[in-house]
Amino acid sequence: MGTGIVSILLHNLPYNGTSIYWISVVIFAFNVFLFVLFTLISAARYTLFRGIWTIMLNHPTQSLFLGSSPIENLLDITDGG
């Protein structure tokens, strides 16, 4: 999530040149790549190890992870990175 704000800050600099623009595009693409990678890893975890879903739901601290995923998805969509 920190890479998204870096690409936005570089893109919105007042002395924005073509090199800074392309650096911000590369950082934004890296952010999208990381988001897709970790989403696929999480999906693979729950499909390969089906019993882990119920164990995670019953765990007092690991179940809090479920709230972070929708928030991250909404932040990536609304903020653009």
C-alpha cells in the first residue's frame, strides 16, 4: 500500500517531467502486480487447504485478517493505487 502513495506523489509533483511520470507508472504497475500476486496467493491458500478456512474463522486474532482484505480492495480501487 505504500507503493501506491509513492506513485501518486511522484505523478502530482509540480515539476513533473517525463522521467518522473514513467517512474510513477512503473511504481504503480508494481503496486498492481503485488496486489494481484497476494490476492492469488491468498486464494490458492484457501483452495488448496480447505480446512484452514474454518480454523481461521474460529481463531481470535487470525479472523481479523478478513476485515483487511475488503478495505485494501476498496482503497486500491478508489485511490487508484
